[in-house]
Amino acid sequence: MDCLEEALRVHGRPAVFNTDQGSQFTSAAFTGALLDAGIAISMDGRGRALDNIFVERLWRTVKYEDVYIKGYASLPELLLGLTEYFAFYNGERPHQSLGYRTPDDVYRSGDGGGACIVDRFGGPAPAAAAPVREAA
């Protein structure tokens, strides 16, 4: 509630507030504050947790392959470590889902087609846009 109130105070009142259906967002206090401010509430439908699956998997990998192992002691150390890890993750670490290629290799080749998530509640998800190739 403190974060919501501060966001409204600092950034103003949006026309619509979109969330998932987590208990923190469906509570009477949270929804009441939005409604009292005249803000329309939009909640993602059942199963929309799949929208975040790629980011969730990425951060799980980052934590288990880097953060937990190195146990960074300070924010500057963490920032430097994550910078180094993402250079490794994108440029050197083979990914099973990419045919054991690196993300950098797939991006440079233009072979990537984007991700496709099957929406179990409404059919196939819309196709991802094709990557934009840089002029040679």
C-alpha cells in the first residue's frame, strides 16, 4: 500500500492499473485505494502467469549460476558481477532451447523466430514479430 500511495503521489493517477490476480492486488485495501482514486482496475486472466515465464526462468538461472554461488557483498560488486555474467550468458553459454547456440549467435544470424507460448485457455498465442535484421 505504501508503494501504491507513493507512486500515485509522485507519478499521478493513471487511467487504468493492470496487475495479475495475486492476493496483494485483489485485497479490499488495494482495490479500494484504486477505486477511491477513480482508477480503472484491469487484472490479467487466469493462466496469464505464462506471460512472465521467460523472465522467471532467466532470473532463476542467474541466481543459481551466479548470484548464489558468488554471494556478492555489495551493490557495486553485484552490478559488476551481473554485467560479466550476462556477457557470458549471451556470448558464451550454449542454450538447449537454441540448439546449443548462444543468444548472440542466434541474434546475429537472424535465425531466431521469437518465442511462442501456447495459451492453454484460448488457443495458440499470437506469433511473435520476426527479428529486425541490421543492414550489412
